[in-house]
Amino acid sequence: MSNAVYTLHGFDPSPYSVKMRALLRYRRLPFVWDAVGSPRDVAVAAGLPPVIPVLRFPDGRLMNDSTPLAYALEREHPGARSVVPDDPGLAFISDLLEDFGDEWLTKIMFHYRWYYAADRAFAQTWVVSSRDPVMEPGVRQATMTAFNDRQVGRMALVGCTEQNRPVIEESYRVVLDTLDRHVRTLPFLLGSRPSIGDFGIYGQLQILSVDPTPAAEMRDRAPDVFCWLMRLDDASGVEGAWIDADAPLPQGVTALLRHAAATYLPFFEANAQALQDGRESFEVELLGRPYAQAPFRYQGKCYDAIRKKFAALPDAARRRLTPVLEEAGCLQYL
């Protein structure tokens, strides 16, 4: 199967699409990047949830949702430039950081894309031209307006409200500052080769590096992060190793864990409690400010999954991680 070709149905403005594209490139798995038309239509036609990207396996199977896809590729191609560290403790840290990217940094991406007028205008053009670059002007404008209205209408559902804006924008600055320091001392999060955690964070930040307002802030505040994203976009030439599992985690990784414990994990816990209680909304303090939104069922599943991964760790790995996660503030949520 190593010489068979995959097809990745996605499009450039989608953080999860570019995440999987970069992962496939790093793993040197032959694939076709199919960015024509609507990848959601491919998912729906296959009876899958309307989630992108969609990966067509060489045997014709179709799957979507980037994290399950990454692990499906691990099963299909075991050991071949894996993005999962061999050590179970490091693998858990990588999984946690990937989920932090997928489920928290996505709020930052969505906020910047649809809050500021310049970003909304650019996003409409990028999304519509990615689906069909040649469109009759009246149809193009109507399609852009409809897409803008749909996405802006979803902002509160995602948690991108005026009340939450200070938390979201401060979080972006913390992540930029932390990563900028880290990538000057280590090429990737957990060594000189990328992990699934790198790709989870990459997907969201890659979009933020293109949309006008967050891109300007990234280039001004964290130019090394911008360069890191360009390297990770196609890391097919990278050869490297994981850090020593028995050595202390890099300072940048522990700083990201502390930030996850101040944002993503308390958000997850409050969201899960609201789902359990059947409440229509919840409020939690993040970074010293109130954050509120309606509970989101999918993120409840993600929280359950990451807690189960921690519980399933071998005893030795859990004992080694416990003081690290406790010091970072993560343990109480796991």
C-alpha cells in the first residue's frame, strides 16, 4: 500500500485541511490535493458528517475529522515517519497540545477571521475563490455575502463574542510569544521532528498567518513563528528525533501547558458541566476575565477523550507526567 495514492479533499482557508496536508507531506505519503468545489459535498455524499477535510484512501474508503484521520494513517503506515512519539508520556503531551490547537486555538482563528471588517472581506474572497475561482460577478457577490452572514451568525456559538474578545486576543498573544521563544531553541515542540501536536497548532496558526489582522500581529510580534509555519507546511525533507523522555520538558512546552491550564482545560471542564446539567449557557473565568458561551457537545466528547487517554497511560508514564502536569495546572482537569 506504500505506493498507493490518497486523495485529500479540502481547501486552503480550512485549518484542518492544511493541517492534514502538511501531515501527509511530512509523512511522505503520496496524495492528490483536491481543492476543487466543496469538500463538504464529498463528505455528505459519502454519508459522513459535513466535516472537512475528507481523505479518500487508496482502497476507496472515505474518512473525515483530522485527528481520527491522523491516527488512521498511523495504523496504515506504522513506524514510517510517525507523528506520535514512541514514549507514551510524550505521546500524551503531543495529543494534549494537538487538542489544544484543534479546540481552543480554533476560537482565535474564527474570531480574527470574522470580527474585523478587513478580515471578513478577505475571508469571503479567499473562501469563495478557493471553491470556484471563475464565477459570474453577481453570483460571486451573492455567494460571498451568504457565506459571510452564515459564519458571522455562528460566532456566538463558537464563543467569539464581544465579551470574550479580550480573552481570545490575549490568548493569541501568549501563544505567539511562547512559541516564538520555543522555536528559536528547538525546531518542533518535542524534538527535531514534528509531532501531531505541532500539526494541531500549525493548522490554526497557518490561517492566522494569512488573514490580515492576525497576520500583521504575528509578523510584528513573532516572526520566528511565521517562519516555523512555513517550514512545517512541507517538512518532507525533515529528519530528526524526539527529545529524551526522561529529561525535563522544554520550557516552551511547559509554558504552553500552563496556558492550556488557564484557558482550554477550564473551558472544557465548564463546558462538560453545562452539558451534564442541561444548561443553555455557562460562564467561566479565563485569564482573569469572564468567558461565556453555549455548551458545545463535540468539545464535551473531546474532553472525555483526552481524560481517558490520560487514565489509560502506563503507570510509569503517568507517574512521570503527574508532577509536570500538576505544576502546569493541568492535572486537576485530567
